[in-house]
Amino acid sequence: MTFRCIVTHPRLTNPETGFSSSRTIETKNNYLNENNFDYFHFEYHWEIQQGMWTFQIIENDVIKLEKRFEII
């Protein structure tokens, strides 16, 4: 079973590469039908941006989980 983990966030720009995006998408190819987790880890200071963040788990184009929060 394939599902996607989507994190929509304020625009993040890597100062070393110049790459910029406002969405992070990971495709997962399977799961064990058990409790599991997904996360976004702030690895660099420039990734911590004020604004609304939304985490979604999507399976067969259906949002199974959504959590919104604001970094202030």
C-alpha cells in the first residue's frame, strides 16, 4: 500500500544551494497496518520559519490525518 506524507510550510531556502520550497513530500511504499509515525525534523536553523505548518498523511488521494499548527 502506497501513501504520501506531505508537510506544507512557509518557504524554506537552503542558503548553501539556493533551493527553495514550501512543501516536503515523501512517498512510502508500504506499511504493516500497525501504529506508526512520521515526522519533520528541524536539522538547520534556517528551517525554523514562522507561519502555518500542515502535516498530512494521504492514502489513495484521501487525507487520513491532518495536523495544523503555527510557529510564532
